[in-house]
Amino acid sequence: MPATDFLDSNVVIYSYATDQAKKSRALDLLAGSPTISTQVINETVSVLRRKQLMPVEQIATAIDDLTAWCHVFLVDISTIKQALDLAARYRLSYFDALMVAAAIGSGCTTLYSEDMHHGLVVDGVVTIQNPFQI
């Protein structure tokens, strides 16, 4: 059975944070075997390396953990084109729209994101929820 929850990279990154409340919520969501995309992995790696100054070996372990805990949706050309359409129709940034397109493409019904439009329903399929607000 496919996962119905999709996690934005900002939620995943909190699983490595010092903010204990957000870290706990992020870990709870990860425990539910959600879906993430290759974009989420790339953005997480970038933040762990650049902002948190995590050593490469620990980042490699984080990638292994994420791919063991989550379903991974591979972003392809059709997802990229769908993101362009969503960005125009919903006034989303391209990268936010790419996240939404991946959630739709993977069959998810909830996209957890801290910085998108909480409560927005996209194409009647995916609802964006701020997991730290609900």
C-alpha cells in the first residue's frame, strides 16, 4: 500500500535539528514510512552539509536512513513539466511546485511542509499541512 503522506525537505531537516519539539514531530512523521522525492534528499544533503556542517560520512548515513524509512519518488521530466503548470496556476515557487508535483505523482494526499500555504488543496488531490501548526 503506497504512503499517503509526503514530506517536504524542511520537515525532514528538523529530524536533525536541536529544536526538540520540531525534531520529535519530524521523527514521528518519518516513522510512518512517508514518501519523499529525490529533490527532498538533495535539499536535505545541501542543508546538512552547508548549514549544519555535518561530515560527509554522517550525511551518507542520513541518506541511507531516509531511503530505508521512506518511499522515494524519482523526479522525472513529466514531474518537472507538471511543476511548471502548478507554479503558474497556484502561484508557487518552482521548487515548491516541484514538491507538490512529486506528491501528486506518488499518489499522496497530504504534503507536510512548514513553509507552503497551510490548508491549500492542490488539484483536489493533495492538501498542504504545516505539521508544526496542527
